[in-house]
Amino acid sequence: MEYYPLFAFGIANLPMLGWLAAAAAPVVIHLLSRRRYAEVSWAAMEYLLAAVKKQRRRLRFEQWLLLAVRTLIVVLLVLAVAEPYFQRTGPAPAGAGRIHRVLVLDGSFSMAYRPTDRSRFEQAKQLAGELVEESRRGDAFTLVLMASPPAVVIGAPAMEPGEVLGEIDRLKCTDTTIDGPATVDKVRRIVQNARRENPGLGRHEVYFLTDLQRVGWEPNKTSEPRGLSPRRTLPQDKPGGLLNTATIAVIDLGQPDAENLAVADLSTLDPVATLAADVRFEVCLKNFGRKARNNQPIELLIDRRRVARKHIDIAAGEERSVEFTYRFDTPGDHIVEVRADGDALPTDNRRFMVVPVRESLRVLCIDGRPSGEPFGGAADYLAAALSPAGDSNRQTSVQVDLAPESALIERDLGQYDCVFICNVAQFTAGEARVMDAYLGAGGNVVFFLGEAVTAQRYNRRLYDTSDDTHILPARLGEIVPAGVYHIDPMEYRHPIVRAFRGREKAGLSAVPIFRYFKLTVPKDSGAMVVLKTTQGDPLIVEASVGRGRVVLVGASADVSWTPLPLWPSFVPLVQEMLAFCAGGELRQRNVAVGEPIVASVPSAVADLSASVHCPDGRTQPVTIHTDGDCSTLSFDGTTVGGIYTVRLGEPIERAWNFAANIDTTESNLARITIDQLRRDLWPEVVLLKISEPPDLSWDKAWRGDKPHGSLVFSEQQPGMSIAQPARLHVYLLYVVLGLLLTETCLAWRYGYNTP
């Protein structure tokens, strides 16, 4: 289709053209001035007329020149007031009038990249504002922020430019990636609703202002293919969908070969922090650029105070880890922060962690067959392994309470970090409810089985429940026949046994097992096998239950079924179980941006108020939900990375800190090209490219005289067009001003202003 420039006026400004009749005023005045004088013959005049005839052509030229200038001043002044514009168009459909423009701004954190003194997002806001300011009167606008999930800021077409400009000004860049398919789906609905509810809007144009970052536009395609899922493409349209009813423009704000360094991860090598030992932190940095970064500083801050600083060299594309060690001197929540400043994208140069530090861990050991003799019951072996006497080098301080089975009902389990249950024959319905509430509030339970256990009753109370809330991560089967079985460590992949990797001499795989319960792990249950026997039967299984964790050991904790409690590997194995379970609070306090923050609150207090203070200064109320004996609050507004503080009101007056960190896959600033966008994601869309200058000056944009950037248009229907509202009226006024000065100079030069 060919497109031709069309000179046009806004419909509301057409009446102004009636003032063009005023252009006849200079001609009328000139003719009237000639009729004011009567012709009288005079002898001496003959000589003057002879002289005038010699200069008649010059005088006539001067008069006509002044008349033309004065007439042109009036014409151009009227045209300027009528605000004309140029429009590139083909054969437009009948009835095409006002335009509906959907402005879609990329709000992912890669848009915070600052190639100049302004970030990409600030440039996108400026360009979106210019689109609004330079559009014709009567055009309508909707506004969408691309994020994960995308946010519709203005859903219904807004006719008032000031309202749209205000919303654009209030937009803030998020710390998430973008969800391209979800954004396109929302834009499609906006266009469809606008066509149905506003038939006066003749055309619909969608502008994507984005840096075309590959991770955002191809969410399942990374630089290192993982094969986790098939490539997801932007949705293709059915007849009447977005691509068939609207014109699409992609304004590219990215820069090729952008350099970036990111703090890819911050983790602790010790899942439980107490005052008894140092805590080791591991920081992972990745250089996503093509240049090496030498002597890169890395800072560790504890409670916003710098406590350590190191320097490393990172080659292009390399990933390196740095370890810090710190010992906390006070219990409670501590904020850990890592910084690696020095590039144009500050968002991923910081990472946070909230570390709950305790004086010690409290553990309750329930013995189903207490004997009263030292090491006569299974709980005695567990107590000795959890808190070895005379071991001053242990990483955590543990307080162990031994109790009979009745303690499950009689004691407040909420005061314990973990409950170990050993060789308990069966559970009542009340005991099952207490454990379920304890797990729902974030508690942890470790089951060791034994000869007293009745499998059917375990399954009925803790697994085969009517509401499908399994406390046990696996179903108990029969006890295997007596024999000699060994442990398969499964390459020490699970965190509970990861400490044994490279230490095979510790003897974990050589421990004989004489008897154990066969455990059946259901498919797709989320339960994970920690260890199994060489026969392939699961021996230790763990799973998340509620906000806590459950570990199920198919063997006993005493020497009746295995000599494991007497082997050196028993102590570290039990301590790693405790650390893994108690470390659940650390995992709950540290989430990814976009994940909800969940906290347990006392359910006995009615009408308890709660609020969340966000890193960007917002404070939002939170609703508390009560379910039986467990009450929780949840906040899903973690759109910015940093520290979130949850506060409970009177009478509790308690506060928790949570850390939200960005997904650093967005830190890879590799871009998708327009050709790839068309070929891989929108194969049915025809893209036409023109140059996009920084100030979006439409008259220059059509000439294509800027080599950088690209403004890409996709025409889906014959007759679709994009109005280019050039600022012609401003230029016309400049011309009028110049003509006024010219007219004054000409009148003075030719002597017509002389009295």
C-alpha cells in the first residue's frame, strides 16, 4: 500500500478558516485609497508625470510586494490558529475520525538502565507525554504498565490530556520482569472494549515503549537453554483481535552492547544463626557485559552499617563467588545487605537478606517408649546428637526437652523450633489437630519410626485425612523382612545430606539397616526423597506442610533396627535435619520480588490491625485471615526490591522484617531484534520501520534523518493510518513574526511610513 502526505485540520478548528476572508482587507484598503483622490489636469504636472513614468514599474513592484506581505500575514495567522497537521495515509476507511492510542510502557527493572543522565524509563515517560501533548483534540488514551503482572493504569479511553499526563508522571519503574503475553492480552481487551463502547473512535493505535530486552520478550528463552518448557510466544490473534483491529508501534529505547554487573545471589551457608557461632555468607556476582571488571568492590552491610569490603576481578561473562563471615552479638532480626556499585543499572547492584538470630534453638523430643534408663529410649540418642556434651565447636546452641507423648497436648508447641517424635504407636484426633496447627504456624516435625508404630493408624490420622491435608509426606507400608540393607545417598543432592559430599569416609553409605518401613511417596506431591536404600525404597522423605516442614525417617532412632545412632555420621545427620527444618524461617523471611509475604499471628486477639511498610515509602494495611487455630497475614505487593516491615498494632505491638530480591535473569541486557520479534513472536505481523529521533518530532520522523533507534509500525488493515500531529502552527507563527518584521522594514525602505 502506498502512503501519501495529507495536509489537514482538526474538525474542531475548521470554523477558524472562515477568517481567511480577512486576507482581502489589504486589497480592499488599497483600492479604496486610490478612490480618495480626484484627477485634475495641471500644466506643471506634465513634467512630473514624465518623470514618474520612468519609475512606474519599480513603484508598482513595491506596492504589490507590500500588499502580498500584508495579505500573507493575515492568511498565515488564521492558518496557525486553525492548527493544521500532516497525516500519512492510504485510502482511509469511511468514518475514520478520532484516534484511540494505547500507551504501553515497559516497567521492568532493565528500564532503570541509565545510558545518559536519564534512565530508559524516564525517556519512555517523556516520549509518552509528547505523544499525548502532540495529538489532536478529541483523541483518547489508555495506559498500561508492562510488568509481571502487567498493570492497567487507565483502562477506559481518557479524552482529557491533563489526566493522562498526570498518570504518566506518577508511573514508577518496578523491580520485576515483563510478562509479554499477559500484557498483549490486556491490551487486546482494552482495544476490544474501546471499539464496542466508543464507536466514535475511528482508529486504534498501540505504542510499546520498551528496551526490547530478550528475557522479557522471550520469557522462556535464555542465553543458556535449560529445556524446562517450550518457547512461549506472544498470542496470535483471531479475527477481530488486537493485531487485526489496531495499528502497533514499537518504540525501541534500548542500547546495543550495554554493560552490566549484577549481584546474582546472596545466601548463607548456615541456615540457622545463633549467638554461638560465626555465620558465613556467600555472594555471587555475574558480569553480563563484554568487558572485564577489575578491582570490583563488594561491600557487606549489617543493619545498614558497613562491616567488610573486598575487591575481585571478574572477566566478561564470568560468575564469581565471594565469602564473608560475621558473628552477631544480639538476638533478633538483622538486615544483611551486599553492594557492588559502579555501573549504569543500579537496581541489581544490591541484594538483601533478613537473618533471624537466636540465642539458641529449642527442641522437644517425644519418646513413645521411655524406659527411664540412660539411652534406654530413642529420644535419648536424639538428645545426645542434638546437643553433644562438651562439644564447644558446634555451630548452634540447642536446648532439648525430653517428654512423653502427652506433651503434644499439654505443652505449647509454639515455643519450640522443632519437635522430634520417636517410636510413638499412634495419635489421637486431637494430637493430629495440634500438630497440624503447629505446622500451619511455621513449626517443624521430624518422625522417627520404630517397632511400636502402627502403620494403619498413622496413615488414618496423619495421611488419609478427609480434607487431603497430609501431615506425613509419605504413606507407611509394611516393615521389610529382617536383613542387611544399606543406604543410597543419592549423590548427596538434598540439603540435609549435602554436608557429607566429599566426606564418604564418614560412613553414611556404609551404615547397615536391619529393618525399616516401606514408604510410598505419591507422585506430584512435592515431597522429596532425602535418602533411600540400595533396594530403591525411600528411607528419609521430607515435604513442606503448612508453613513448616515434616521429615519422615523410616528407621528407628535407637539401635533396635540400625546401629546408626552409634556411628559418627548420626550426629551431623540429626543436626542437619534440625538446621534444615529450623532454616525454614530464614526462607520465609526472604522472598523474590512478586512473591507474597506471609506471617503467622496470634489468633486469640480479635480485631488486630496490621500494616506493611515498603522500601519505596508506601505503608499499606494488611488483612488478617483466621482459619481454625491459625491466623496469617499475606501481602502480595512486593513490586520493589528491599526490606519490608510488617507491624502488628495493639495490644501485641510486634514487627517482622522481610527481604524481597529481584530475579536477576532480567540483568542480562541482551536484546531481541525487530526481525526476531517479527519472526519468532509475531510471525503474522508485517512490520515497517522508520527512524525514531529522541524528541519524537513527527515531521522529522517521517524523513527518517536519525540513524539510531527505531519506530516500527505494523499495518493490519487497508486504510489504517497513524496521524502525525506536527507542530505546524508554531512554525507558522514564527513565519508571521518574520513577515511582520519584513513588512516594517519594507515600508520604511520605500518611504510609505513617512508622514
